[in-house]
Amino acid sequence: MRILQFEDRLDDMVASYANVNNGWDGDVIDCNDYVKDRLCFQFLLHAESWWDDILPSIIINQAEFIAKLYDNSDASMLSNIIRGDIYLYLEDRLREMVQDSFNRVNNIKPEPFAGYERGQ
């Protein structure tokens, strides 16, 4: 259920980013670091099941840690490294989700798999 809430939020974020950045084709790799951080933060807020995979096991209050890392960060080198590593861990999943969201927002139909053509 929470991932569905993230998808709704993601559609809003993607539409806003696309309005400001004409020519963006929906690839998260082309976004700036601030946008990537916001995407990671929103994903983590809505995907608590990923917390144990991403955060060190010594973190007792994971929700507070995530909030401080993204919303109340002191922009230290350590915070930047941690956020960068989290993004790299989530990049494949976020890339797929952002592209799907971009396609939904812009009514782009996915191209059928070429192997489904007759005779292939």
C-alpha cells in the first residue's frame, strides 16, 4: 500500500521536474543530486521494508536517521557519502520507477517486446 502512495507522489515529482527541465526523457541518471536525494528520501519514507537492507544495523531509530540524513542534514562530507551510496544502491529500482512514472504522466505506451512479433 505504501509503495502505491509513493507512486502517486512520484508522479507529482516527475511532472514537476519535467515541467522545469524541458527535454528530460525520464531517466533518473540525468537528474541533479538534489532531485536524486528527494527521490531516495521519498522512496525510503514509503518503503520501510528496504531500511534493513540499506541502513547499518546499529541504527536504532531508522525513521529519525533517514529524516536527519535527508531533511536536517548538515551537508557534511559523511552525509553526502551516505546519501550517494544509498542512491547507488537504489539507482536501478528508482530508474525503473521514475521511467514508468514519466511514461504514465506523459501517456507514453511501453513498446512491446520485439520477441512477441509473429515468426520470432
